[in-house]
Amino acid sequence: MMNIILFILVAVSTSVSAVEFSVKSSTIKNGGTLTNKQVFSGFGCSGENLSPPLNWTNAPSATKSFAVTVYDPDAPTGSGWWHWTLVNIPASVTELKEGASSKGLPKGAIEGRTDFGKPGFGGACPPQGDKPHRYIITVYALKTDKIDVNSEASGALVGFNIGFATLAKASITATFGRPTAPTK
């Protein structure tokens, strides 16, 4: 009898913990390809440079704020490429509209400096002819209400601070590539 009760308790606790923190986008599918909306406008690319729409669910109950990063680990830099860092999103916020970086962030949120050299979202723009790059979009549930950085903070500094405050994280990975230019 005791074994049956123990089995039931384990089964119930396993099913309760099976609900995981997750992130989705209405325009980007995990394993899919970015659209021209998320492509940079500059550096030889001619996209719309809009930050993606995101919504997240099932954050841990201890969450005090959220952070979002977009990172390309395939950039030929030796350290990848930071396309977006956004911190201090209030715990009451569970979504960002498309273009939030340029159209209005939640009150108190701060964007760090991208590897393009300025704060805000910087879309995909891999070197022409390189293999398609992966773009990892991650939402972090944090145990602190504020990450102490400003808009000049590098992606590495923001990532370092997020690392110490993370309760949970959820990601979407999409790819984007630019074919080799035709020869004339």
C-alpha cells in the first residue's frame, strides 16, 4: 500500500513540474527561417529590422523580471554576435509586440548595446555566401527586479549579469543566410 501511495505522489509531482517555461512567436517558428522583418537594414542587408513578437508562459512563481536576448553563435568573430539585449522587463509583462524595440518597450526596460554598436534590436545580417547562421532568441525569468546596466552595456556584460539572476529560460532558434552575390 505504501508503494502505491509513493508512486501516486511521484506521478503527481512529475506531472505538475512538467509545465515548463516557454516562449513562442507568431512569426518565427523554432527551427524555421527568419523573415525579412527580422533582417537588419544596413551592412549590405535590406530588411525591416523589426524585433520579433514574443510571448512567454509558465514563468516560475519567484520571477521578479524578464530579460530577452538575440544571439548569433555562428558569426565569424570568435565570440558570436549580440543582436539584442533587453532587461528589466516587469514580471507582469508576458509579451512583446513586433517592433517593440522601435515602437515602445515596457516601462523600465533597458536595451543594451548590440554588436552593431548601438542599443536596440539589430536584425540578422550574416556575411554574404556564409552558411546560414543560427539566431537564438531567449527569454529569461529572473530572480531580481533589476539588472544594473545601462544602454551602453555590451552583450557580454548583460549576459554575465543575466547569468547570475536566471531562474528559468526558454528559447527559439531560427536561421538566416544570404547567398553569394552573382558575379558580373
